[in-house]
Amino acid sequence: MPAFQEYFDPSHQMVRDSVRRFVEREILPDINAWEEAESFPRELYLKAGAAGILGIGYPEALGGSHEGDLFAKIAASEELMRCGSGGLVAGLGSLDIGLPPVVKWARPEVRDRVVPQVLRGEKISALAVTEPGGGSDVANLQTRAVRDGDHYRVSGSKTFITSGVRADYYTVAVRTGAPGFGGISLLLIEKGTPGFTVGRQLKKMGWLASDTAELFFDDCRVPVGNLIGAQNMGFACIMGNFQSERLALALMANMTAQLALEESLKWAKERQAFGKPIGKFQVIKHRLAEMATALEVSREFTYRQAAKMAAGQSVIKEISMAKNFATDTSDRITNEAVQILGGLGYMRESLVERLYRDNRILSIGGGTREVMNEIISKQMGL
Ligand SMILES: Cc1cc2nc3c(=O)[nH]c(=O)nc-3n(C[C@H](O)[C@H](O)[C@H](O)COP(=O)(O)OP(=O)(O)OC[C@H]3O[C@@H](n4cnc5c(N)ncnc54)[C@H](O)[C@@H]3O)c2cc1C
């Protein structure tokens, strides 16, 4: 009989242990205060950089480690989620959507200058695709970049950008050509470039610790050397980037559900009503059993798609399915968790209150549930 193939090996366990220690030492003591303050100290990037966490999954030559080892990245992301704040994870992790196009397609001199600084936590990277006019219809984006000698002149605006206020390097989707997906490019735009301003930090339902902002470009002159990939080939780069973002969001949803389940189980054993722990009522016992079952299925399916992705297979349809399944599951489990905790589940002092709010973005960001279903049905020939 063939040996059972585990997704994680002992080296991944070491990554897990070290990130868990980092979370316990550097994040958990302060996370409630940071959530209330709707920000976390910039110094945390430097600490995460020094601990080697930001570099996981990136080339060693640029200051990273575990290049090509997707399950090391997964182990690290899952452990970071144990801080219980999706906002902190999204903010600290915005490099994982901003930086990959720079690593893969930027000019070597730009890549070699930018990437090591971000992996050390000295600079912050963000991805700017969404515009006030819409986020789902990427092919229709309106921010325009017109070639003028050795510069592009960029005009337009972006919104809902994670790490938007304090990023240093923005990977920005712009229109350099004709309408439609064939006229899009990616440009690296640096904080401080004349004509580029950052708007206010937007107030949100959840992900409170992350900064989310609008960006404005008013005849902003960006050197041609900051083009990422070939001109008018940006759409393919954006879609490629979405695959790993969608996997990351599915993993986040599974971890959100995991934490909500753990909190619910603990409470079901502790909380007494009508003379017994509430977990002894069949309705609650079965609810917990169903939550655990749904989560196991979701996690297994997500890992399976990650394993196929790591093996170089195309999983465009399956990653969209994983994101939708995981976020459906986390929607249900966070909702049930609030119910099981009763009034306490509605209080800021309980973790499930935050999990419930943070979870809501997961079926919107990185492509909405409806957009995932469009991709799935297209792949089914519809
Ligand atoms: C906290 C937060 C952080 C974010 N971070 C970033 C970031 O770092 N970078 C970035 O670029 N963006 C970011 N976003 C933006 C996010 O990716 C978009 O909000 C998302 O893609 C949806 O775009 P939209 O909000 O413009 O909604 P719209 O595109 O206007 O969609 C509105 C509704 O219409 C539905 N819809 C649209 N098209 C179809 C269709 N064809 N069929 C059926 N239904 C459809 C959508 O599913 C949705 O329900 C962030 C958003 C939030 C809230």
C-alpha cells in the first residue's frame, strides 16, 4: 500500500513553532489595544523581518527563505492567524500581494533594491488594483498611465488599499493601452513621487488593525524603469497574483473558523445552564460536531488544491471553489460561535466577536463570491 502523503513535514513544524512563539511574544500581549487603536506599531514589520517571517516563500538571494515551499508559507500564515486579528495579518502580510509581481517581473535593478528592504521590514509593500468605480471588473480599470519620454504620467485613483496609508512601495494596476484586459500594465509607484497622494484611513467593520486607504494620482511621473512585466501584459500578472491571494484568503477563512470553533468548544464545556454544561445539550453538541466536520472538509480541500498548485498544476477553478467553500464555512462557523457564546459572543471582550466581524471581508476581498462563481462556471464551459 502506498505511504500516506502528509502535507506538512518536520521542517514545516519548525516554521510553525517559531511563528507561534513570535505571535505569543510580540503580538498577543498587545493585540486588543492595537485593535482598539485601529493600528499596530510599524516596528512590528522590523521584528517580523528580523525573525525571518516576512521572507518565508521568497528567494534567498533577495533575503527570503523556503522559496517554492508552499506549505512552509501555509504553516507560517496559519500560525500568524492565531493572533486572532485578521486586520493585523492582512496589514503585516500586504507584501504577499504587493511583492510577488516585483519579484517575478520587475527590472532586476528595481527588484534587487525593493524586495530585500520589504523582507527586512524596513519598507512596506501594497497592491493597488481596486478603484472607486469598481473592483470586480478589473479589465475595465480607469487609472491611466501615458508614456512621456522616460516616464509614465499617471492619473486616477484607487480605493480600499490594504496598508494604503503607510506603504512605501505600491504595485499599481494602470491602463497603458486600449480598453479591456489587453491594455493594462503594472507600475511600481513609490511614496513621495510628486503627484501621488494618500487619502484618509478608511473606517471599517472589521480588520480594524489594518490600514485601508484611498490613493490619488494627479499627473504623477513614474520612471519607465518601474514598469513591472511587459507593457499591456499586466492583466495576466494580476490574475496570476490572485491565485495565491485566493489561496491565502481560503486559509485565513479556515483559521478564522478554527479559532471560532476552539472558543465555542471551550465555552460549551465551561458554561452552565439548567444545571449542566451547555455542551451537554444535544442541539449544541451536534452544532459543534457539524462545525468541526465542515471545517475538516474545507481545510482538506484547501490543502489539496495547495498541493496541486505546489506541483505546478493549474487549479484556477479549484482555488475559486476553495475560497468560496472556506468562506461559506467560516461565515457559518463564526455565526454559530457567536450564538453559542450567547451575549458574551456579542461583546468586544470575546474573541468570537472580532472573528465574526473580521470574517465578513473574506468573501469580498481578492474577488467576491460572485466573481469566484463566474470563474468556476466559465471553467465548466458555461
Ligand atoms: C478591507 C478591504 C481590504 C482590501 N484590500 C485591497 C487591496 O489591498 N488592494 C486592492 O486592490 N483591493 C483591495 N480591496 C478591494 C476588494 O478587492 C474589492 O472590494 C472587491 O474586489 C470587490 O470590488 P468592489 O468593492 O468594487 O465591488 P463591486 O465590484 O462593485 O461589486 C459589487 C457587488 O456586485 C457583484 N458583482 C460584480 N460583478 C458581478 C458579476 N459579473 N456577476 C455577479 N455579481 C457581480 C459583486 O460580487 C458584489 O457583490 C479591499 C477591500 C476591503 C473591504
